[in-house]
Amino acid sequence: IPWVPRHWVRLSSQWQLPSQILVGIAGTWRSSRYQDEENNPDLIRSPGWQLAGIIFWESSDKRYRLQTVVDRIRIGPQDPLAPKARLLSRASLQF
């Protein structure tokens, strides 16, 4: 099956800090895998780690929320077809 590794491991942890702050990290290791339905050996993605992190804050009255996520940080051999790392930020106001 394309894109599905034979072996993978995911480790993650979250901490609740004072002042309504939540911090989380995650790491995923995937074995090599095919990138096409024909299982072409020239299109095998190399194994490696991918990291992610999140910081979330919510006001005590739950009206304001801030969130920042960094995702797809690849550790190890760089794969030219792998998605690029991304940084997302979000601010919310409920009324």
C-alpha cells in the first residue's frame, strides 16, 4: 500500500502549565515506504523521524484562545518529495 510504512512508532507528551498554557511535543518514526501504487523501487521514501510541537493558551473565562503549531520537522535524510515543515498560528475570540 503506498505511503503506509511497514513499521512506525509515535511518542508524544503534553504538559499543563500554570496560566492556562498547554505545551505538547510529538515524534513519529516511520520505516521506508513506497510513494506510488506500482511500488516503484525508485520512489521509496527513506525512513526517519518527524517532529511536531504545540502551544495553546485559553483565558480563564474561555473567551480568548491562542494556538501555535509547528509540524513536519524532518530529522535525518531529507526527502525532496516530503511535505515542507509548517508553522500555524490561530487566535480566537468567542462572544
